[in-house]
Amino acid sequence: MLWFRNLQIYRLAADHALTADLIDAELAKRPFVPCGSMDMDSCGWIAPARFAQDSFAFARQNAVLVCLKSEEKVLPAAVIKDELDYRVEQIESAENRKCGRKEQRELKDRIVEELTPRAFTRSRVRRALLDLENGLVIVDSASAANAEFLLSTLRETLGSLPTRLVETEISPAVAMTDWLYGAIPDEFSLGQAAELKAPGDEGAIARFKRQVMDCKEVSEHLKVGKIVTGLSLAFGERLTFTLTESLEIKSLAMLDVLKDELKDMDAETQDDLFESQFALLIGELRGFIPALLDSLGGERNP
């Protein structure tokens, strides 16, 4: 199913000048090619939709879906070490001498070179939605590092991608702490999971799961000065998610109302279903993200 489960949100510069056609043309110049026998890794762009293999940028409603595929050879360190130990032992036994560090480094390089063609490969696909209408880049990733990898590759491919992380006037930690005191915006409601942390690098951390938030146990942590660093929430009757202090959205999921809409979609083929799911994704994110930013005091301009 086409759905983003984790969101890293970036703002596009107002003068970005990107179009769906431009993005598609540039991504087509760097398609994914699997690792060669001596390559340790490879990455490139693939078509987001199976039925449109010639489109590297799947565009609808002035929003563009892109997919980056990467592949890497897996050479377990233990395998390399065992082979190195064996060869060092053979040399020292046969020649009655110690094998020096430089020689061992050269042996290790040779072993890696010999084993690379036979190594297992591991691949992954990273996705991003470029909402050109609203000037946002939304990466489907729970990891900021993975999101930055996709963005840096996209920036390199396009030649320029002026983006910055979205920041809000009220920090998520401050807002979420206020929400636990009962001041949550009307569009949102509390879930049953939270993380609270005392100030400072070594501050104590309290985590709650399957816990009603308006209880004495939670309020006691607030009274001693802990702030909320993660909180599960619902957006109306459509979405549930976890908000972090870094403005990351994790575990984004549909509620029953949205699931029913998905089931009722008139899609006769898998291609039609992909189109419908993409339209649903765009619509939900365009409603959810602005509402979330507004609840945090609006977006802060740099």
C-alpha cells in the first residue's frame, strides 16, 4: 500500500523553480543500476509506480513522488576476520616469522576484494513527496540520517534543492507538555503513550504505554519539571501518530474512517488503486501538516 508511516518535513525555498517535468528528466539521468561484481554499493532512482516505468517522478495534483533505491554488498566483519586470521597463521607457520600490521592490512584488502563478488546484497527503497503546491518536501523515514541521504542524493541529481527543516514558533516539547496539562487544540486528542524527560543531558526519562494521560502518575512527573519529548496523538477521527521533540512524525496510521474510505475506492485494477492511494495520501498530508504546524504556533521563518 502507498502510505507514508514516518515523516521528516522540509521547507522548499519559495524560488525553487522545480517542476514535475524537470524533476523527472533529471532523475532519468541517474537510474538505479545494481551493484557490479566489484562494487560495494550502488544507488539510483526508480519509477514509483509499476505501471509507469518510464516516469521517475510520479506527479499528480502538483505533487511529485520519487523513489531512491540503494543496494550494498554485505561482508560480515567476522567472516573477514576469520579468513585474515587463517592466512596470517599460514604465513607465520610457513615462514617462521611474525606478520606485521602493514602486511595484515594488505591481506585484509585482498580478502575483501576476493569476497566482494560472492557477497550477499541488501537493498532498500526510500521515498519522498515533493508538494510543489505548498512548498514542502516530505520524506518517509523514521531516521533523520536516512532522510538527509535521500535529500543529498536528490540535491546532487537535480543540481540544486534549496530546503531546510521546518521549525515552529513553539517548540514541540513545550507544546506537548502544555497539551498534557489539558490545553490541547481542538483538532487533536491525546493517545495512550508518552515519553517525559527531566532537563539536562542526564535527566531521568519516564515512558508510558497503554496509559490514559490524565492520571496522577503522569501529572506527578510533570510537577517535578519533566517535559514531554514524545507523545501519541490523534488528528480528528482520521489519523494517529507520535510527535517527537524534533518535529518528527512517527507511526502515522489511518483510523477506521479513513480505512473505510480506502475500502470504498472505486479501483478496478492495481493501477487505479495506486492512483487512488496517492490522491488519498496527498489529501491527508495537506490537511494534517498545516493543522499540526498551526497547533505549534505556526512556522518560524529563518
